[in-house]
Amino acid sequence: MAPFLERPEDAVSRPIPAPAATVIDSLLFRDAFGTPAMRAIFSDHALIQRYIEVEVALAKAEAACGVIPAEAADEIAARCRFEALDFDLLRHETDNVGYPILPLVHQLVKQCGEAGRFVHWGATTQDIMDTANVLQIRAGLDLVSADIDALRTILADLSRRHRDTPMAGRTHLQQALPVTFGYKTAIWLAALDRHAERLAQARPRVLVGSFAGAAGTLASLGENGLAVQEALCRELDLGVPVSTWHVARDGFAEVVNLLALITGSLGKIALDVMIMASTEFAEVYEPFVTGRGASSTMPQKRNPISSELMLAASKGVRQQAGLMLDAMVQDFERATGPWHAEWMAIPESFVLTAGALHQAKFALGGLIVDEAQMRRNLGLSRGLIVAEAVMMALAPHTGRQAAHDLVYTACRVANERGGTLAEALAAVPEVTAHFDRAAIDRLTDPANYLGAAPQMVDRVLASAPRGR
């Protein structure tokens, strides 16, 4: 037997991991694309517990409104137990019925004895499932918000530290004008500030209970319907819907699309970091950890793994955002199929977002910034990167178009014959008539043409409260 194969006697004593078919639950990839905390929120066990939580809350609400006996609600609260469920039976019946609530109610009714006849009173499957999903989303948003706040603090520190660190700004992947690294990270930070604001604004719209009965009219509870609905939402600390949202899915679609916005911003950050970490740029690096980003064949490699995972996650969540928009198109008062698409999109979007935020906190929290290399790259163009500065300084003397043409010609000379822009300009009489060599050197120093970049960093840092 080959030495790398497990011996049968060893395998007997070692439990075999549950099979997984996606990166979300994969033994190999799950912590690259997610976090244990977010997976726990959206696990099957947590979802079933949420179903039970909603059923118990419903019984309490109905007892408070005089719809069912208080003693029955007490029994339901005391005897509905997740641990007592037959999960194999639940899975089998769910596969047969198509939904998990009826099979779950069958078992809860048995657990509750005589009080079991009041379980699920006046409710419909979607009421329980939607409300349970809202509870999951609330917990998931708490984690996302905490991670975003932590990342905002990291970016604020980077922006403050590198407020005046000059580097080449690039457009169309070409050096354009000088900026500062703090200016770049402040742009990243401002986006996350806006996402934090969006998260806070979305909560009242999204964290709303769903209890409306079969066709959404609460007819099964007669005149007590709206009172029970309000009591249920109060029991679960959720908002009360102004209308039934069985087929109005904008709230859930908003959440997933917000996650797509967040991961989209993380993907932009990741792309910048990956390019800046390339050998030819060598301006920033992800934190060094022995073996991380290593190649199986090239010992020198140090791949930007966290950034790669962030970018992949952003693409994955974007696909789910489109699916949620498609799932908004639902028929009549209860949908035939679009609703089911949410069961795939919501958990995966939250887990991927948590994974991307985790990778971002690691990569940016220990980001290695090579200021000297940024300065060297800034000098690669030999002053051409600030040709605009010379043109704008010369324009009051010659007119803008004449200044443009003079500097354009000097740039061509520097490109074709070598040397610096300052040297080419010093040979142009129309330039030296207005500027001596010291002035030309100042004009062609990239560090002197940062515009309002440092002040913009200050504005971002002052624009939103952040923890330390």
C-alpha cells in the first residue's frame, strides 16, 4: 500500500466528514469563502430552530390576543424542542412535500400533546419560512455591519498614515497624475462608509415580520388577524408590515443587492491590491504568513490570495443579486417558483460576503506599503507625469493651447531622445523666458502636484464617525 494512503484500521476510528458539493460547506474551501459564524447563522440546524422560534412566538402572540388558550401557548413554548426532532423523517417528508414546514409541524404537534392542536394556528408555510429568513438576515446583517465597521477603522488608519505618501495615479492602466496612497485608501473608505449607511437604512424596510395567512388576507383569524400579526412581530422584535409581502420581494432583493454592492467595493479594492502587488509595480503586499500564497513549483511566488478570494466572492454575490431581481417577478398572491430561488441566493450571498470581509480585514489590516517603491514608480516617467502642471503654469503667459503645444513637444523630445522633462523644457526658449531651471525643477517634481488629494483624505476621515 502506498505510504500516503490511509490504512483501513486508521479509517475505522476517524469520522468521515459529511459530503459537500459547494465551496460554502466544503471541507477544503469553506473558510476561504466564508466564516464559521455566518455559516452557523444559515445552517440547516439554525434555520429549523428559527422555524420553531417563529411557531412558538406565534402561539404566544395568539394567546396574548385571546385566540388560543394561554395554557396551550405555555405548553407549546415548553415542549417544542429542536433536539427531539427526527431529522431523517423531516428530510424525507420535506423532499416529498416540497416544503419543510408541514413536516416540522407534524413533529411539533406530537411533541406538544393536547396543546399540539394549536400549533401553527391560522398560519401558512410562507409566513413561517419568510419570518425565519428575516431572523437569519437580521443576525447576518449584524455580522456584516461589525465587519464593515472594523474594516472602516483599518482603512481610516491607512488613510491617515499615508495622507501625504505620493504615488502614481493611473488611468487606463497608464500613469496619469500623482496622487497619494492615503487618497486611494480614502476612496475605498468612503465607499464603505456609504455601505454602513445603506445597511442602517435598509434595516427598517427589511426586518419586518411576515404573517398573513394563505392568500395574505389573515382571513383564518377573522377580526383578530392584524392584532396577532402585530403581537407576533412584537414578540420577535420585528417591524410590522403595512401590507402582505408574500409576493412583494423587494426587501429580500434589496438585502442581497446591498451585499453585492459591498462585495463589489471589496472586489475593486482587491483588484487594485493585486495589480499593485505585481512584480512590475511592487508597491503593496498582503501580510506575510509562511506558506500563504506559495506555488507548488515556483518557490519565489507570493500570490495575493486574500485579494483573489475577495474578487471571486464579489463575482459570486453579483450573480445571486441578479437571481434575486429575477425572483421578484412572482405570480398573483403566492408564487409558483421564484420564491424557491431565494433559498439558494440568500444564504450563499451572506456567506460569501462574510468570507470576503474576513479576507479584506486580513489583507488590509496587515498591508505592507512600500513607500520607496511608490516614489521610484512615480519617477519612471522622468517628470512626464506632471506635464499638466507645467502646461497650467505656462498657460497664463502663453495661453492654454500654446502652452499645451510647447509642453507636448517637450514630452516628445524626452520620450524620443531620453532625459527628463525638465531637461527638455530647459531647452525651450518660450519656457525659459518665464521660468528659470529651479522653477522648472519644482514644476516637474511629482510631489508638488498632488492637488487636493491630502485635503480629500481629511474630508473623508471627518465625514463619518468610526470606532478605534
